[in-house]
Amino acid sequence: MKYRFFIPLVVVAALIFISCATETADVIQPTAIENIHFLPANIMLGTANIMLGNLDGRVPAEPMEDVASDQVLLKQTNPGIAPIQSSPYGQTYSAWAADWWTWALEAPASAHPLLDATGENCGVNQSGQVWFLAGSFVGPVTRKCTVPAGQALFFPLINAFYGAFLNDPPATRIPEFIRAQVKCIEDAVFPLVEIDGVAVVNPEQYLEKSVIFHVQLPENNIFGVGANVIPDLRLSPSVDQGFYLVVPPLTPGAHTIKWQASSANCGFGQDITYNLTVVE
């Protein structure tokens, strides 16, 4: 019997086969499933993929209509949010998504951003010029968070992750297989996405498919399992697919970011409010 976990993240998530997150648990409780690798969160494990032949992980821009193309462009433009085809702060969205999952899954369960109902853990393991915001494994949340001035924001509206075990059959550790496990996220809908009361137009355009990456879980991991379940506590290869935003540094002061998203095919949703205070 092998253990496989699926994590829907963006965060609360439980992907295709199971949802392991509960509102009362301090860690995600594993469920045994034959021959499948999944974890719960805005994930499949439990978020990110590149389709075969799209090896840089970028999502091709959809062609504009010849008629009224300026109006089409206007509908897809959100001033201040980095375009999905861009490389904000030196990386593609696909690379940032891989970094986001590494940050999320390598955090200790005792102070985990995905299990945080108040925002007290929003500063855990933050580094560099981009600050990560998290989804939730504990249902709808309203968080308060202090962010240093000059920090850009990167966060998933909803995402799915798949991480293979080192002892998985070879056929289930290839790009085609692992990427297929997170495609369910593509049906996501977004009842609400707002930054300081301004709606984000067409959030569906921010779909990324991550580069292939690797995750080293800590002993005190969010799944509450050891190397006897996940060999070497390593998820490799891993992928994600999801909808993310890159927001440039906000001005000092108070800001509010809200998003609601759900995926019928993946079977989970997110309802997140961040009340941010940007300080110099």
C-alpha cells in the first residue's frame, strides 16, 4: 500500500482524489490510496504544470480578434498587475509558482501560512523582493499582515499541485503524467477578485503552468508524515498549475486584497481576505 496525497491550494485544497485538510487539525492527515500521489492545499500532492511541448511553462497568449481589438485588449488589461507572459522581478510566473510551492510546503506545521486563520504566520520564511501571500487549508479566512515597503506580492487565486514520491513507478514520474494530474484547475471560476476595492478584470487570463521542481519537506511538515511514508521526505518531480497574480509594491499604509475562487473539477475553493499594512 502506498500513500498518496493531493493538496488543493490556494489554497485550501484537496485535489482530485481526497481532501485531507480539516479545520481542527494542526497538520494534514494522510489518507492511504493505492498507486496515487497527492497532497491537500491550493495543490495536488496537493499546484503547477507545463504541458508537453510548452517546456518553459508559459501560457501562450490568446489571439486577439481582428475587430475591435483595442476593446479586447482593454478588457484583459489590469494596470499594476504583471502580464502573464512577462518575467516580473527576473522570473516567469511559472518559476514564481514553483518558488511559491517550495515556500509553502517547506514551512513547519507549527507556524504554517496555509493553516493560519489570522495572519500571524504571514511573515514565515519570507525573503527577497517578492512577498508570498497564501491560500487556506482551514476554510474562509480574514488575515491581518504587515508587509515591508518595497515588496512586490505574489499569490495564487487557486492552484493545484502534484508531487511524486521517489519510489513511484517510473511511468508515473514523467512530465506527461504529473502534468495531467493538475489540469482540473483549468475550469476555475472567480466570483470576486479585488485589490483595494478595484476588481481584477478577467482573472482567467492569469493561468500558469509551472516548471518542474522539487520539494524537500521538513520533519515537522504540514502533512504530519515521516520518511517512512514519503521517502527522504522529498517530492520529486513536482508540478503546479494555477491562477496567480504578481502585484508591484503597494504604497505605505492600509490595503485590502480579496479573492474568491473555486474549481468544480478539482472539488475545492478559496475565500481569502488580506488586510495589509505596508510599513517603511
